[in-house]
Amino acid sequence: MSPVFRLTKLKTTIKTNTIYTNDMATTLEIAKSLLSPPGDTIQEHIDFIGMSQAELAERMGRPKEKINDIIKGREPITTATAFQLEKVLGIPASFWLNSEKSYRKELYELQQQEELEKEKDWLAAFPVNEMRKLGWLPDTREKHVLVDSLLKFFCVASTKEWERIYLDEEVSVAFRVSLAHTQSPHAISAWLRRGEIQAKEVATAAFDKKKFKEALAAIKELAFIMPDDFAQQLQDICAKCGVALVFTQSLPKAPICGATRWFHHKPIIQLSDRYRTNDHFWFTFFHEAAHLLLHGKKDIFLENVQGTEIDQEKEEEANAFAAKILLTENELQQILNVAPLTEEMIHTFADKFRTPAGVIVGRLQHLKLIPFSFGNACRQKIDLFNEALQQ
């Protein structure tokens, strides 16, 4: 049997019989020690034909030290080296190039696994179990696989890049606000990143601010009617105006109800299922819509997140915009002129103003004009993630 093919067969046998232990670090170290560089084949072949490394170096026109580095795997076999070996040893250059490629790939994969094993603490900071249940991560408990999957989820090369994007105080190109001082930057960043992934799947027209503003009247009517497929209809209306509206399941330790930002030239409104009544849902939507209409492309707005820098003036503008869309001051005064106010009267005003009864109750409770115990039956429950609305 040719020395080349005998060694190749030996490598396959070693891989098949790799020792596995409970200690992943030990397993990886053993695997690395068993990995054979193409230089082993060079050494076996020149031993077989009776040639020394010094003679091989002389025939190839290379320094002896360089040949030794190639044989030991410290230097890669380049295209030029492969063709030199073909001329001197009579073994095709393609064999050497393929062997080198395979060896470097396997070595890199083992080195990557070693690096991923070191990132267990970073992994532990994420709500991994919930992310697995939601299908955001693969259903496995192998830590190095989960770390690798998280890096791919965030589209970053390493945990250092994740920290630069989401934690550094300096402005990042990819994410223009720091989460360093929030309660759980890992969970919040995961929720936000999921929204970006969802937004990529939403086909939208080019953003048209005027068209989006005009569409708010139709959206308010949709809020009043509340058909079973309201979420899909709302998403379709937004898409026609150039806005990617996405609904993202909330995560433990990520108490965020909504977010607005531009991502890769596309405006995103992202809503969670944190509050499950129509008054909270529609106020949050119109609040986020206000940010798109009133504020700049470089702004990122995260609702209900403590620890981020908040532009209070812009938040108040968005609140006023949402309140006015849902119930004008004139309409509010008409309601307040009625005494005593009953739930039946609230429904009458809801029909008159084409605004949800639950929204009227929520507004009055927020202004402390009625007790929080009054009118709650007017609120409508919302489940964004039942089978009919599941994205």
C-alpha cells in the first residue's frame, strides 16, 4: 500500500476511535493531539524513499527551516509549495492542497469549540430555555453549539463584538444605544434582534411618511372593529406604507412592550405581548408610529426599559400624538360632561367616536378621572400569538 494512502487510512481510524470524556476541554485537547497535518504524510513518504528533510529542501529550493515548519504543521502548504511537492515527490498538487484544506478546517473547528466552551458565562446570561422553546435557538443542551448559535443569531463573530454593539457607551453603527445599564441587556438584546430577523421577512414598499400618516385613520377604524385577523391586517397596512410591523414574544427579564428604529434602511415597529388588553396595545402602536412620523432615523426608542437614555421631550410628543389619535380633547370633554358615567355610556361614546371602549377606560384611568376598578369589563383581551396570528 502506498505510504500516502496508508497514512490517510490511519487518520480515518484515529478519528473514528476518538476518546470521549465528560470534560469537553479534555476531549478537545485529545482531538487536537490526534489531528494529523499533511506534513506527517510528507515525512512518511520521504522516509519511505530514503530522502532527508535537508535534501527535500534543496530539491524544492526552500530553506530547511521552512520545510521543517511545513512538516510540523506550523506553516501551511500553499499552492506554490503543493506544485513543488508534486515535481519532487510525484504526488499530485491537488492531494496536498486538499489535505491542507481539510487539516486547517478541522483544526479551526476544534479551536472554535475551545473558544466557545470558554463563553459559558455569556451563554448563561441569556434566557436560553425560553429561546429554545420559541425556536430561536436549536433544541440542544450542548453549550458550544448554543454559543455558536447565539453568535449566528446576533450575526457577530465573537462575544466581544456583541459587547461592542450592545454594551459599549460609544455609539455603535449596528445599534445606536447602550444597554449596559439595563436590568438584563442580554434578554433585551435578544428580543430586539429577533424583531430585526422578523422584519427581514416582511416585504414592504418604500417608506412613505405621508401615506403612513394618512393610513392611521384606517388603522384607528381597525382598532374599533377588531376583526379576528386584525394583527395581519395591521401588518399589511403598515407594509404598504413601508413600515415593517412585527410581533415578538416577550422574554423573561425583558420588560419591553415596544420598540421603534430603522434597521438596514427599513423602519421597524416591534410590539410584544407584555400587555394583553386592547387599550395598551393600540396606545403602544400609535406611540411607536409617532416616533416614525415625528423623529429622526438615527433614534432608537425602547418602551418600558429602565437604564437607557430617554429623550423625555420626544416621549411626551409620542404620548400626546397617540392620545389625540385615539381620543381627541373635544371627545374627552364630551365624555366628562356626562354624570354619572356608566359602562353603558362608555360603549355609547365608543360607537360615536369609533374608538374602542377599552381605550376610553384606559385613558380615563390614566388621567385618574375614574377609579382603576371601574370599566375594566370594557377592555378587550388580545392574544397576539394564538394559532391564527402566529408568525
